[in-house]
Amino acid sequence: MSNANSSLVDELKILYARFKAAAIDANAKANANAIANAKANASGCRQKENANTKNAFINSEHDVRRAFSRVNTRKAAGPDGISGRVLRACADQLTPVFTEIFNLSLIQSVIPTCFKEPIIVPVPKKTHPASLNDYRPVALTSVVMKCLERLIRDFIISSLPDTLDPLQFAYRPNRSTDDAISHLLHTSLTHLDTRKGNYVKMLFVDYSSAFNTIIPSTLTTKLQHLGLSPSLSLEPPQGCVLSPLLYSLYTYDCVATTNSTTVIKFADDTVVVGLISDNNEMVYLEEIRNLENWCQRNNLLLNISKTKELIVDFSTKQERNYQTHVINESTVERVDSFRYLSVHITQDLSCSCHINTVVKKARQRLYHLRCLRDFRLYSKVLRNFYSCTIENILTGHIAT
């Protein structure tokens, strides 16, 4: 049994590190010309970058103390063994020390090794895993590092230009998943109502280990294009607080090229919407090819087995021969409904499927509420349980 477990661990190591070598090679090639140019201007630029770094982002003790006071004490500690409970209880005593460490790390652009080492825990996606892909890698990172990442995240968000892709709904002020879903439905219904015979195709895109395939040098270049400090050199590893934000910035240039197509994104949840008229899908197909080419240039891999297409067509009298799509020599599966950002979208754009799912979940939790009532718990406890486990399900995405 121990030999089998050891073999499984070795195989999982190879699986989780499969993108690392390719990313290192790609990063080395991308940096080849940059290194030569950097050496020529090293003396002046390094001082300027350090000065810009000092002026651009220095943590105050107030910010660090607030970050420590907001730590979730129920989260597991990382490899350094520092728990969230310790940081929260001793925030006043630890804040001055870690403020100096954080600022020194930012000025020198060096992260302490003990903060970067994660513990990878393979969590089964299914009850009975049959293959290595049925295990999801969950990274336990340093709680202290997560606090620093949250401070950096807030700084990056505050520095982003207003001209950033308006259809990226993650980490934008006054944006949420509700806005992404509402925009998707509004765009589709508007096109369907504009002219009889119109229909909509939605391609829900899934990426293979999206965060692990990002090339750091390419990310740095894109951050500079967005006006962020050229001294930034970030890599979004698994379990990093910054990973979703950095990924959304990494894909800021993945946008639609025509008015009859739309690319809606919420971090790595992407949907390509084709507004089809006169049975002409050429523009939609070209947009998908553009997405494929963009993925190749940016070292992202499309997961065709989880990429699905949904067609919304209200025409009942007209029979159509919809084109099937082949990406990387694999046919994209066509579905009648798809769960996008926790909302079930169907081919008739009705709410019945989503409502039935929500009601079913609420009923399952009502059973536990009845059990607690039979145990004669206080009404305050029952109300808290209802608010946390039932009410949030019933009111979730109610605005869409």
C-alpha cells in the first residue's frame, strides 16, 4: 500500500509540474533580448526603478495592522507554521516587524524563500478518483505572504487605468458576477429581438491550469503596458491571492475584434458570444480562430473536453444546420444548458433550470434547520443558520 501511495505522489508531482519546464523555456527566450538591453542601461535605470518603487508603494503600519486584523483564523497555516490566529491576536506586536520586512521586500524586489514555499495537497474532485486529473492541487501558502499579497493587490487595483477592457468584470470597481451574467443575457436578447431569424452562439471556454501556464516575462510586459511600475515582476502560482487578478490582467488584450462578437470575462471564466444573422457564422468562426491564436501566443492551453457551446435560437419554423466547431482537432460539445458563474443558462434563456436548482439546494438545507430546531437550539442560532446556509442561496444572483 505504501509503494502505491508513493507512486501516486510521484505521478502527481510530474502532473502538477508539467507546465513548469515549458514556462521556464518560454520565459528564457522572451528575456533573451531584454537582458541585453537591461545591461546597457543598468546603472541609471536601477536607481530610478528603486526610487519609483519607494515612492509608488510603501506599506504603512496602519495598512499592515488592518490586514492582520482581517485574517481568517480558520484557514490552515502554511509551511512557516504561522497561523492566522497568531497574526490576529498579536497584530499590534507583530505589525512593526512585518511592516519593515514587507517594505524591504518590495524595495529590493525579493520575496523571502520561506514565504514562497507552498504545501500542495491533492484533493479529489470525485468520490472515487479514477485518474490523476481527478485530483485538484490545493496549495497551502504562508498566511503572512497572503497578507502582503492582499496589500499588493489593492495597490495594483487602485493603479489600473480606466480604459481597461470593460468586459472584464473581475476586480473592477462596482462590478460583479451579476454584471457579467446580465451583460451576457442583455446582449443575447437584444440581438434576438432586433431581427427575426437571428440566433446566438455562446462558446464557454475552459483553460487547462490557466494560472500555471502564464509566462512571467509576458505578464511583466503587459503590466507595463497598463502603466504599472516596470520594477514589477510577478508570477501567479497556485494558491496565490494575486493569481486571479494577475490572470485577468494577463488576458486584458483578449477582446473581440468585431461588433457581431463579444468576449465576456470574469477572471478565467470566459465566454465568446457570436451574434449570428442571415445564417452567416464566418465572423464567429474567425473570432474563435483568433482566440486559438491568442492562446498560442500567450502559452495558454484550451481544455476542449470542458469547453462547451450553447445555441440560443427562438426561430421555430426554420430548421438550421449549425456548424460544429473543431479546436485542436477535437470537436466542441454542444449542450442545452451550461452553468456559468453559478447561474444555469439554457438554450431558451429561461430561469426554470436555475430556479429549480436553487430550490433543491434550499430544501436540502431546510432539513438540517429542522434538525436544529428539534434539538431546541436558541432562535438566534436558527436565524444565523438560515441566513448563512439558506437565505444566501435564495438571494444569490437575484439581480440577474
